[in-house]
Amino acid sequence: MPAPDPSALGYRAAFAVVPRLPEGLVRAAASLGADLTARRRGAGVRRLEGNLARATGASGPALRRLVAEAMRSYARYWADAFRLHTWTPRQLRERTRVEGPGLAELVASLEAGRGAVAFLGHSGSWDQVGAWAASTWSSPVVTVAERLEPAEVFEAFVALRERLGLSVLAVERGGGGASFASLVRSLRGGAFVPLLADRDLSGSGVPVQLLGHPSRAAAGPAALALTTGAPLFPVSVHYEPGPGRRSRWRSWTAVAVVHPRVPAPPPAAEGQRPDRRAQTAAMTQACVDVLGAAVREHPADWHVLQRVFTEAAP
């Protein structure tokens, strides 16, 4: 019998124990753990440091302070993720704010039954915003999760999102036509489809410039919008301190900004058929540009402890 995977055991314990602990204690422990992890400067923290250096140009003590803030933000995400399903509807409303110049058009599209696609990045608490959408809007919220090992961890995260009211489609590494077809059907049925797309997990993403550096992003959101006619909105998420005194115990507000819709570029010449591949690339780059600007505004909430740029640091 193979030995239990340590990460699976850790996640299983967190899902079982964290919701039973006092919320303030969980937040304080997460913050302290983040500070210790930042000081140890393991491989993930060093990667985060390099990513944030490229994003902001910071170095020296300023960069170390930013990395420490980013690790506290990342720990905040996990502390809340393990407890989101225990929050009351009132707590979810009080701790989440959705705003931005594209919000009215997004809501209008959902109310008209046309569906909508959101291009999300790994910033703030995207799970919290998804839970808010599922509890606030009548449209179903449908997203995807890449099937990864160990299976127990994957299944635990799918179960978490489903408890929050989201429908989750599992996809194999490298993507798959079945999941795309399912998302097309969902959009044509009026669903809201938020997709994490700022990192290419499939290896078949679109080359983009992220924060002035080569990267790759998922083509799925733009391709879905072009296939279905549903509008595509970049959505950035960051944290703001909640009310009350500043302490490790306080709650934070997840703020989702719905940016203006990204339209499909017109054909190069009148009467010419659109180049779908070129349209997908242009729309993906436009979304990445918006999220990159949001990262520059709120760099501490960009949770990127993995490689995101495709060229080595100078």
C-alpha cells in the first residue's frame, strides 16, 4: 500500500479542523505562519519575490516588506477558503464588495439570459467572489478545475466550491473539448462563467506580455466569448481592511472590480471573415493588460508562488 501523501493529509486536516476553530484565532495563526514562511525564504517565496520584483521594480528592504505582505495576503486567502462554507449570507455580503465600470453591463447580460464570462487572475479571494455571485445572482455560476494529484486534494477543493454554490467541471491536464462544450452549453443557458486564466496550466495557452514580460495565459475565456457571443469581462480582486482596529484577528473585505467588457476585434478588412485565432489572442492580451494594471495597484494580493514568466530573469 502506498504511503499517504503528506499534502493530502495536511489539506484533509485543514478542511476538518479549521472550520471548528475560532475565526479570529485562525486569522492570527495564518498571519504568524505567513511571517515565518516569508523569513525562511523557501523555493515558493523566492519565486514570489522574483515575480513581485518584475511587477513592481522593488528591491532590497522594500521588496522584502512587499513579499511579507503578499505572504500574509496568501495566508488570508487560505484561512478564509477553509471557512467560507461556514459564513452566513450576511457575513458573505459584509465581507465582499463587487463594483466597477463593467458591473452594470455584466448584470444586464445575466438578467437577459445571455450569460457572461469573467477573466480572473490569481489575486485576492476569487473563491469568495464566486460564492458571493452564487448567493446574489439567480444565474448559475459554472467554473472549471484542473484534475491534479493527489486525487483527495482535488476532490476536497471541488467539494468546497460546490458547497459555496458553484458548479465545477473537472478537466484533465492539457484541457479538453468536453469541458469547453459543457461551458458553451452553460453560457447559452445564461450562466456566469468565471475562469482563472492569468496563468497557462495547460501548456497550450496564448503568448502574452504580462507586466512588460513574456508570459502565457489561458485562451478559454476569449474563445468561449467568441463562440457563444457572451460578453467577456476582466475581473480583478484585492483585499481591503475590514472595519475595526488593526490586528491579526480582523476580517478583510474582498473587493472584485468588474472592468469594461473586452469586445471582439473587427476583421482586418471589410467583408473579410474574422481570424478567430487572432481575435482570441487580442482579447486575451487585453484582459491580461487590465489585470496587470491591477497587480501594479495591489501587488501584495497577487498570489504567484509559481513560475509565471516564460523568460529567465535578467
